[in-house]
Amino acid sequence: MSSSPPENAAELKARALRHLARREHSRAELERKLAPHAASAGELQALLDQLEQKKQLSNERFAEQRAHVLARKYGPAHIRHDLKAKGVAEHLIERVSAASELETARAILQRKYRTAPATREERARRNLTQADLATMVGVSRKTINTVENGVFIPSTVLALRLARALDTTVEKLFQLIG
């Protein structure tokens, strides 16, 4: 306990809400921060229960937010360790880290194995060279090459011109990823 007198219930709740307004906190973390200011442990537990009932305090929300922030810089093992140190339950840690690992894997697969546009097949079906198609739509041959190889994603206007020149739809030429 601190040297200042214990706060009444309203002051303690206001302090808790100020902490939660800045960022999400785990129950254990908020309990540790409020303990020096509480008149009794029972009063503090009642306040934390009330905040959880009103969904103002959530270990699950804290874990998701914390994992998202840490994922930019750290790997799954560091994130799990950090969440454990903050007092998050093991089942929440596993669920959050499994979800973030799955999202990361999906993002890597999408970047690595993007589906190439069907422009090459459509162009070959009409016996057109890249230069012929480039002339028809008003771009360079290199642009057609980069579109066919999935290096360049064409603008809407270029995609429409390609579809018109190949007598097909934009949807048949290009697939959305994700």
C-alpha cells in the first residue's frame, strides 16, 4: 500500500477507467496498478468484476490487441511469454497465437503464390503477341509482360481495355486474392 490514504470506490473506479481509456489492460495488470490505491482487496475484486461484467475489462481483448502490436516486431514465442507475464490465461494465449500464426501464414502464401492473371492464356487463344496486344490497348509490350507475370497489377482502366481487346470479362482475366 502507498503512503496516500486509500481511495473510495468512486475514485478507484475513475482511476481504473483512466487506465483503460489509455489502452487495454489484463485483469492481473490492472489489479496490480490499482492495489496500492484500494481500501481493501475485496473492494478491488468487486470493482474488477464489475468492469468485466460491463465488458470494460477483457483479458481476451487485451490478448488480441497486445499480440497484434507485438507481432509487428516479435515472433510467437516472445508474444506468448509476454502475455503469460501479463497474467493472461493459457487458453487465451494459445487461441490468440494460433490465430496470429495462421494470419501470418496466409499473408506469406498470398505474397508468394499469387495467382497470375489469365491474360497470357487469353492472348494465346487469339494468336496475339504481347506487342499486338500492347498496341491494341495503348501500352508498351513490357507492361503486358509484367501484367502477365503478376509483377504489375493493372489499373481499372487498363484491365477494362485488356478485357475488351481480348473479348472477355475482367473477372476472367484477373482473380481477387483473399
